[in-house]
Amino acid sequence: MRTVLMVAEKPSLAQSIAKILSRGSMSSRKGLNGACSVHEYTGSFLGQSAHFKMTSVCGHVMTLDFIGKYNSWDKVDPAELFSKAPTEKKEANPKLTMVKFLQVEGRGCDCVVLWLDCDKEGENICFEVLDAVLPVMNKPRSTERTIYRAKFSSITDTDICNAMNHLGEPNRNEALSVDARQELDLRIGCAFTRFQTKYFQGKYGNLDSSLISFGPCQTPTLGFCVERHDKIQSFKPETYWVLQAKLNPEKESSLTLDWDRVRVFDREVAQMFLNITKMAKEAKVESVSKKEKVKQRPLALNTVEMLRVASAALGMGPQHAMQIAERLYTQGYISYPRTETTHYPENFDLKGCLRQQANNPYWAETVKALLSEGINRPRKGHDAGDHPPITPMRAATEAELGGDGWRLYEYITRHFIATVSADCKYLQTTISFTIGPERFTCIGKVVTSPGFTEVMPWHSIPLEESLPHCERGDLFPVGEIKLLEKQTSPPDYLTEAELITLMEKHGIGTDASIPVHINNICQRNYVTVESGRRLKPTNLGIVLVHGYYKIDAELVLPTIRSAVEKQLNLIALGKANYHQVLEHTLDIFKRKFHYFVDSIAGMDELMEVSFSPLAATGKPLSRCGKCHRFMKYIQAKPSRLHCSHCDDTYSLPQNGTIKLYKELRCPLDDFELVLWSSGSRGKSYPLCPYCYNHPPFRDMKKGMGCNECTHPTCQHSLSMLGIGQCVECENGVLVLDPTSGPKWKMACNKCNVIVHFFENAHKVRVSPETCDLCDAALVDVDFNKAKSPLPGDETQHLGCVFCDPVFQDLVELKHAAMRHPMHRGGQGKRQGRGRGKGRRPGGRLNPKKPKDKMAALAAYFV
């Protein structure tokens, strides 16, 4: 019997697909990485009986990065990143050990069926999966085919079974176009980002952004927002005048007429028209025309339109809307949400999808009427050749989906019903009047057939005052004529919906990446999202775009990126050479980069106007070890210390608070220590600003605090305060936090594990002695007599945190979930760092060192 491995893009999809194909009779187990499950069943494959193993990845298996030494910002010239720096594929999430997991499951399999999402990214992941599993699969006979690709657009029984019966092959060209995009974005983005971040953060203190990033798509996206800001700033309002006339056709009603000239910008001319018309007491009907007009039903829904509506009408950001749409897709409620197509194929089962909605109280009547009277064929839209438009695939209730999930599903469903409904028809009546020599008009609309607006009421024709019945030559008394003074108003800031439209129009990003680029400019503090989801550029965003315009406008204009996107699409279609496109584009941007570096003074002039130099920013905090003057603490991102006398800047740990640590000094360089803390519930540790940036010992890396310092005698170092190996991660050591009393704790110097112990103790010290059982450092605890939990009213005790029964009830693990020993791989004793291995054996009378330290801790902590 052949064994067939099947791989989907997400664990939830694998489960849904396996359930459909096995008709519910499958066995499931967790994979070795703990994140992905494996669903097994027996069935038929290409006419032969086969054993199926259905599993998944979690998005991309691999990611592109520079090889080790080129990841150093300090040692590498950014210009080298364009061509010299070699790249490599690394595991996207090393913790998931996805390659190992795929190889374990793929070993001994005869065929692989790829159920990755059917878009370019999905094709790319197909080849990442193949690179992992092909070496361990059974070798095929000479002409035997072993690789199959399933093409599907929704998680329904029909679509999945149809995909299984019509298996194709993965598309190498589409995968290459994604590789090309990844490499271009990595090389171009990193080179510009590293250069401008180091240049400007070394000069200015209040930029309030930890990274001044550049992206070939991100920067033109920001450019659109700043362009609108500039229009608002340069706008000069102009005064204009409008003539407004009101008729009284009946005693109690009045009719407002619109002036055919619309408006005039000269006050005296406007006054002249007013004087002329005021002389006439009656308005004469010149013509009455009635026309039947049609408001077309919408085109079928694609990704960009869904994101536009989600932002404008539902108040959801594009990234959030996309995440919800993906969740609805994986749960089988809607078809694939990433599509550029607005045209249904001829064989699409529109009636079947519509029948699913026949019992929903919100639109049941409309649906039943359509099914009985016959549906209208949707309008002919654009066929991009990818997926059908976004369509509801099964019925749902608000209780099932809840909140934003229901709101998005409801819109998608209403939109779908509208596409197969009739157009909205209405009668438009236009009456033309003359008052003296001036012409005025009045328009009224009456709906004759509501059509699709029944299910999309926000598109309905607004109710208006009914027009009087009249014929040519009729006269009506003029109630009043007045002159209104108004002013032209500036445009408003771009909404997300308007920005998405601009990005689509100019070819910036794809339907999948547009939300990511918009999210990036918000995350980088280049724009803020104001009420109505309008994007207002920050000072930093404005200065950057103006600087790019000043140096090289093509860096911010959409033209060059649009041209690159077209080249990438040609790679996907097999019409352009991957290496040539890559080489040509990188050569253009390399030249632009060198010109940008040479001309950076132009952008710097703009920065000087908006931001303060480092020396003028921040508050004095700690003393420099070189000049013994106070260094200033700059709180704005990225937080750092700056000595204006030595003109040195020292980076600090981010996302926490920094304060002076008891005016204690580092024994190596005489810098005053500072204390970093992530809050009362988090961890804290002291650090020397100089050692943090210039590691003093060979086994230390940049960015290490005192809790990782291997100084043999310093009272703040790992050597003096380390207690035992971390209970959760491989390399961490639990280090006493000497500032935490009376709620004492030790924290891992690598991960986020915190162990609370000895609450209300007067003193806790780490002893030089070690535990005979587990090699952890012994801890000397001193309690106040009134609060001592020790037996026999003792106030002092020396023992092992892990092994001493006296301490057993005084230790509590926080801040991390224990992982099961079986997920840790390997059995033998692992050598710890610093203070030894420090593990508590199981609760036996004659304890021995456990083979697996996790088994012991599970017994102790759980």
C-alpha cells in the first residue's frame, strides 16, 4: 500500500480537508513540534488503495536572510548588501523545527500532495515543503510521478473532492517571482534602512522611532499620505457666492432650486445677478423631462474592494480585516479571500451558494424571491485567472461568528446576493425654471424597482421632497432669493480606503501585501490613524518623504515600484528571466543608493528644522565612566544614553523603564550602572551602559546586562547571582533579582520565566556553596521573626531552591507555561551555565539526579 503525504498551509485547514476527504473517519495525533497535527486515514489514490497522512505547515517554512556576518549593522557597509552579501534560506520560525517535522512525517512516503493556498506565496511554500521532504521520501521508479498540486478556492466538500480528482503540478515560475520579490525587498530595504537609521539616530534625539525604515513598497505608500498632507497645507480657501431660490408651489411646502451657473467668485457680479432675479416675482417652467435611470448592481467582490469597505464602512484596518477574512475562509464560511478577480466563471454554482442563505432572517425573503423568480447573471468583471470572487460558502449566524467576524461575513453575503439581484431602477424628473434671465433647476428621483438596494440599503436612492406636477409655461410664486457666501474647503487626509484605491491604481503591492504596507507605515510612526480611519503623517513621515523628493523623487514615486511589479508578474508568467530581473533592478537601486548617500545632507537640512540634536535632548541620568559628567537619558524610541562631552551614544534595552541603580559603578570601566525594568510583574536587571555596547569578555555578546556578565567577582554579575539552569529554555540561567525584595524573585537571563520565592524575607543572598544533588547554588534566606514561615520559629536557612523540603512551599513559577518533557528532545544531562544545572529531583525519599531535568521540574512545579 502506498503512503501519501498531504500538506496544507495551516493546521486548521489540514483538519478541515482531512475531515472532508476521510468522510470523518480519521485518527489524529500531535506532531513532534507541538504546533501541527497529523491526520491519518486509508482511502483510494489514483485508483489504488493508499494510506494518507494529512498535516500542515504554519505559513512559510523558510525565510531569506543575509549570512551571519552581514547581519551586523556596525561591521558591514550597507552598500555591500546590494551584490556582495550572500543570502541564505533559514527556518522562518526555528522554535517550530518545521523542516525536521516534515522530514519525520515524509520519511518512507511514496507521494506528496500539496494543499497550500492557491496563490503565488502558496506556490513558493510548495517548493519549501518539497525541499524538506523529497530527500527522505521513497525513490520513485524511473517515470513515476510523485509530486501533485491540489487547486481549490474554498473549503467545501465539492471543491475539495473536485481538487483531489484533478491534481496538477506546482508552478515553479510563480514561486520564483516570490523569491525575487523577497530578495529585492531584503537587499534594498536593509541597505537604505541601515544607512538612514544609523545616520539620523546618531544626530537627533526625538525622532521617536526605533527604526527609520525604507521599503520599495512602503515608501511610495507613505508618499501618497504626505502628498495629500501637502495639498492640505498649501490650500488657500477662496470665497464664492451662490444664488439660492425658493418657490412656494403650495401654501405649506417650499421647493429649493439649484442655480445653473453653480457659483461665482466675484461679489459684485453675484450681487448684480441677485438684483436682476429679485425683480421677477414668479418662476416660469421652461421644460420638464422624465428619464428612467439605472443604478447598476456591484461587481463581484475581490480583495481590494473588501478591504476598502471594511475600512470605510466597518471601521476595520486592512490588516485586521484580512486576518478575519482568512479565519472565515479556514472555517469554511467564505471562499479564498485573496483574489483580484471580479468575474464568476460560467460553471460557478451561484444558485447553490444562494440556497445556503435561504434561512437567514436578515435576507431570507430576498433570497427566496430570487430563487423562485430566477437569478440575474452577475455583471462581467475582470478575470485575473487566480480565484473566483469572494463568496459566502455556507450559512452562519451572529452567535457563531461574533463581533467583527459576523460584520465582515454579513457584508460579504449581502454583496454576493446583490451581484445576482436586479439593478436598481428609478425615475428622474428634471424641471428647468427661469427667474428673470437666470436659469434654475430642480431634480427629483422616485424608485420604481429597488433591485439590489433591498439587500444593500446603504446604496438605496435617498428619499427626496416630491416635485410638483407641472408643465412647460407654468408659473410659480418665488418665496425668496438670497445670496449665500461660502468658501472652498481643503481635501481631508486620506482614508485607508482611498489609500488602498491609490495603491491598486499605481500597482504598489499585491492584494495580499497592501494591508502589510499600510500597517508598516503605522507601526514605524510615519502616520497615525485618526477618526474615520484617516491617515495623518507625523513629522518624521513628512520630513522623510520631502527628503526623498529633494534627493531622488523616484524613491518615493510609485512609478519605479510599479515597473518592478510588472517584471515580477512576467517572471510568474514565465516571460522574464528571474536572474536578469534581479540583477537589473538591484543595479538601478544600487546606483540610487550611492547617490542618496552622497546627497544625504539635503535630507539632513530638513531634519534639522523639525528635530532636536542629541545633545539638546533628554534628561541627565547617570555618569559617564570616561569624563565623569552626567549622560542624558533619551526616552524617545530608541531609548539611549548620550554623553555630549565625549559625543558618545550608548544603546539600552527597549520597551521598559530605565533608572539609576543606587549610584553603583561598574568595576571594569567606572560607568554608573542603570536598572532596566519591564514593570512590577516583569523582570528587571542592572546593566553597565559601556559593557552593554562593548562586551568586556570573549563569551559575551553586545546587548548583555549584568545578569549575563561573566565577571568572576563583581557583585552584580551572573557569577555571583546565578542560581541554576532555567526550567524552560536551553541556555538560560535563573538569576536572583536583588532589587525585588520583599517580593523576591529570580528571573531567567534568556527567556521570560520568573520564579517568585521567599515573600517578605528580610534578606536573600546567593551562597558560594552548591547543592550536592543538582549543582544549583544554595540560597541563604533571612526572615523577620514575626513573619518567618520556617519551622521552629527559625529566621535563617541555607538550602537549595529546588531540592530543600523546607523551601518547597515558598517557591512559585510564573510567567511561562511548562512544556511537556517529550517536547524537549534528547535524554542525557544537559550542562548548564554559570551555577550548574540546578534541578529538583522527583519527590523520592532517596533522591537521585534525574535523567531528564524537566521530569523533575514537572513533578515539582505542576
